[in-house]
Amino acid sequence: MDVLAEANRLAAEGKPVLSLAVGQPGAQAPEAVRRAAANAAITARLGYTDALGRLETRQAISDHYRDQYGIAVPASRIAVTTGSSAGFSLAFLALSEPGGRVAIASPGYPAYRNIIKALSLEAVELPMKDGDFDLDALLAAHAEKPIDVLLLASPANPTGAVIQRDALGGIVEACRDAGIAFISDEIYHRLRYTGDDVTALAFGDDAVVINSFSKYYCMTGWRIGWMVLPEALVRPVERLAQSLYICAPDLSQIAAARAFACTDDYEAIKQGYEANRKLLLERLPKMGIGFAAQPDGAFYAWCDVSRHTNDSMDFARRMLAEIHVAATPGADFDLFEGERHMRFSYAGPTEAIAEALDRIEAWL
């Protein structure tokens, strides 16, 4: 956020800033989604909905699981949330008590750690092993002191790494056997470039799945996401949501229900990400910037810049000041080796990505 604030300041001064930092789509939601919202704003009686969300929106999400994954998920087990962020808070509160331990992978999304700490829980950060989640490390930490919850994302932020089907199934089964609740962050589903998405729901109905309309569906500012819950957690999450949020934004719920019918629009946007990804894969290694994980999904590349720096924040500041290219330093994502890594987002226009790479190459 410090980098972004400085980038905004320079842009306000008229500097030609290019961003590889922002973790949100460069495109807006399709016209059909925006039209549904515009019509609802004029004609609908907007107000509080059920805490779990509008039935039509929950049913649209249920239909999505049938169509996309071939999995039956009743609308009664779906909660519509104020973005995935609310989903994480609700899941942690429903699955643990103050002082409980939540395991997360490192590198990982920094807000996981911050939400966990804000809820008086302990974040147990487990370093990735050769780019993969280390299940043995989880079980060892659990044997030393019980872990209540494991949270994993696939595809992941900041790495873009994907957990393969067999590995994900093994993790779900191991957590079940050990009595560890499993949360699957699937916010970057439908943004995979090397195969099909696999949901944790394929391995049983006891996982909590959290997703959002922010990434693939280009609705970050609409603050709308969802959870798929085991039956036993539906009522606890409903009570928590009533007290903490009342409900997700009604207007956003109406619009989001239309998003699943706009696949052609979204796939066209995804083709832009694929072109950008190809540029990074081709050009960054030639600059002495390697990939610390294979970017198979999302729209991020997690890169090793240790040939050029051992201080990723300083590297990001100098790159922004000297060539006006913003990228994200790794320190917040990885408490172990973050100083030697950078996250490059390729969610913007291909022309801007190409020009940013030109500037970086000349600068290095």
C-alpha cells in the first residue's frame, strides 16, 4: 500500500506511472451486470436481505457449482458475504475460539495473517517446500500444539501456484483425519491457465469454501463474495453475519446473480491475462529475474530478484522513483524470504505490461 500511495502521488503530478502492483482486474464488470445494477437502483426496493443473502443470488451460485464443477451444492449451504474478506472473518470465528491456531502458507496473502491476529487467534505460517505446500510440516506443527484450522488458496496470491488434484485431496483427507478444519480460498478459480480448477468440495462437504466476484468476475468495488459451508456451520455463520454485517450489499447481490451468464465477456478478459503472462514468462528470466513458483493461475508472478537486490522494498521504491513502474515488494507476503522476492501483477492492459517490461529491462 505504501508503493501504491507513492504511485498515486506521482501519477497526480503527471508522471507516466505504470503499475504491476494492483491485485485487481483492469476491466470492469460486463455491461449486463452493470445494467442489472442500474435497473435495480431505479426500480427495486433495496434494503436488508437475509443475513445469508438473497435466495436468487444463492441459487445462482448453486447453479454455478453444478455447471462448472458437476457438484451439487444446495443454496441452503451458501452464504453471500461482503467480499471474501468477510468470509474469512466469519469462518475463523465459526471454527475457532480466541487463542486458537490457524495455519497458513508462506508466501501468502498478508490479510490472512492480519485478520487472524485481529481476532485474537495465532497465525502459524508454514514455508512452502519447493513451491508446494508442506503437509508434513503442518502435521508436525499440529502434533506439537493443536491447530484448529488450515487455510490454503489455489490458485494462490502472490505466487499464482496451483495445488494439483491429488495433492489437494490428500490435504483435505489429512486434515479430516487430524481434526483440523479446512478452508479453501478459491477466489482465483476460473483464472487457471494449465488445466481445470479443482474445488475442495470434490473431496467431501466438510470443507469451507470461500470465493468472490472480485477477480474473475471483475467486481472488486462491489464488495460481494460467497461461502459454501458444511451444514453444521450454516446457522453459526448466519448468526455471526447478522451481528457483524447484517447482510452483503443488496444492489451488489442483484448484479452478481447475472455475472454467471457473462462467460464470453470474462473469457475475453482472461485472454488478455494469458497474453500478459506469456510476456512475463518470456522476458523476465532474460533480465535475471526468475520465477520462485510456476504462475499457473491468478494474475501474479512471484519472482526472485536476489540477483539485483536483497531488499525488495528498496528495489520497489527505486524502480518507482527512477522509471515510474510500480510493483509489490515481497516482505508482507513472506516473512521468511520476502526481501528477495517481488510480486508482479499482470492484470492490466497488455500494452502497459509490455512498456513496463521495456522500462525494467533498460533500467536493470
